[in-house]
Amino acid sequence: MSLLVMLQEVARAATDLAPLAKLGAALAASIAVIGAAMGISKIGASALESMARQPEAAGNIQTSMILAAAFVEGVSLFAVVVCLLVAVG
């Protein structure tokens, strides 16, 4: 059996796994979104607790909270885009 024939068989077998790759990408995207939601909720809860303890620092805490939430959202968006690229390509 030549190398070319073996590679063609492997390529045919790989195309049979396409539905599983799409399922895996969908699961990974959902896990990324759930993780981002949990992270942002933790950021918000901690920020509100901090503002309740030190009302004079509310402005600085709010700014830090918004930045941290934006970073978490950016990472989750990146993860979802990567998963969509895996599902489509």
C-alpha cells in the first residue's frame, strides 16, 4: 500500500468526523459563554460589595469593574469566534 493511498484513506476517515467536530465546537462555545457569564457576575458582585464597604472609592471600583468585565467579554468573544471557525472550516 502506497503512502498516497494511506493518506487518501485518512482523509476520507477525517471527513466522517466533521459532525463531531461541529458538536465539539458548539460545546466549547457554550462553555466559553457560561464561563464569561460566571466571571462577569463575580466581578459585579465583588464590585458592589466593595462599593458598599467604601462608598468614597465607588468611582475607582466602578472603572476597574468595567475594564475587567470588558476583558472577560473580549476573551469569551475570541473563544466563540475560534469555535465558529472550527465548526465552519
